[in-house]
Amino acid sequence: MNDPTPAWAYERAELRPPDPRWAVRGRAERERLTGILAPWLVDGVEHVGSTAVPGLAAKPIVDLMASVTDLDTAMGPLTADGWHHVPPELDRRPWRRFYVKPDTAGLRREAHLHLLPAGHPRWHDQLAFRDALRDDAALARRYEALKRRLSDRHGDDREAYTEAKAEFVANALAAIVTRREAPARGD
């Protein structure tokens, strides 16, 4: 019996040292996706995730996020460009559409695409977290240390790895909101 699940679906979550090529790949994919998604694009395409944070160890997978008017109409053009759609029942996040772009051998993930409906709160949260990691070296180091522990513990279970990071991300976002709402000194 043949397993129809692609090899990249079983790829272990392993961190790699920071690589400046991730930013280059991120820009190239953003430009490519901006053209493909142009008819549906609202807030653009953003390079997010750890590969978007200079100096941060990461899984060598460029994460991109796009805000669109319709989650499902871009499937054909994305598939034609080499993206593989992960059905919502497998992704378990019905509020988005998730795509994986594997390498030419089909063994490893090169990029992820998170399509979000325009106005979804996840858009702003994802950008806020990315920017906080870029702006706060101590936060980025704590996040990297957590990811290293989780990669050792949950490397063979990507969902568990992702879920185990959720509390850290939520706390970082709450701190961002608290700082924004704090009155300026002297008020």
C-alpha cells in the first residue's frame, strides 16, 4: 500500500543557524506571490516567522502571509506555481488557507503560505510578533531558546511544536498591547 502523503509532510522540525539567504528568498517569494495573488490581494504579502528575523535560528522554511478577499479562488494559480494546498481539515485552522512549497525533489519544505481573509486579527498579531522579535534582542533570544527545547522535544510532531510556542507568543503579544496602552510618562 502506498502512502499518498508527501515526504515533506513528515519533515522534522529542526532549527538551523541564521542565514541571510532567508531574507533574499523571502523577498523573491513575496514578489512572486504579489503577482500571482494580485486579483485578490488586500494588505499585501509579508515575510513572517523566524526566517524574517535577522540573526534568529529557525527552521529553514520561509513563512509568508497574504491578506486576500477570497481564500479559495487563488488555489489554481498557486498550485500551478508549485504550492501544495493543505486542506482545512488537516490544517485545523479553518480561518486560513495553508500552502506548502516543497523543494524540487519534494522532500523538504522551502516555504509556507498563510492566506488570511482581509481584516483577520491574525494579520496584525503576526506582524506585531515579527516586529517585536526584530526590535527586542532579549525577546528573540528567549524565543530561540524555547524553540530549541521544543525542537528537541517535539521535532517529529510539527503540531505539538507549534502549539507549545503558543503561550510564549500570546504573552509577547499581551506585552505589546500593554506597552501601547500604557500612558506616556508625564501624562
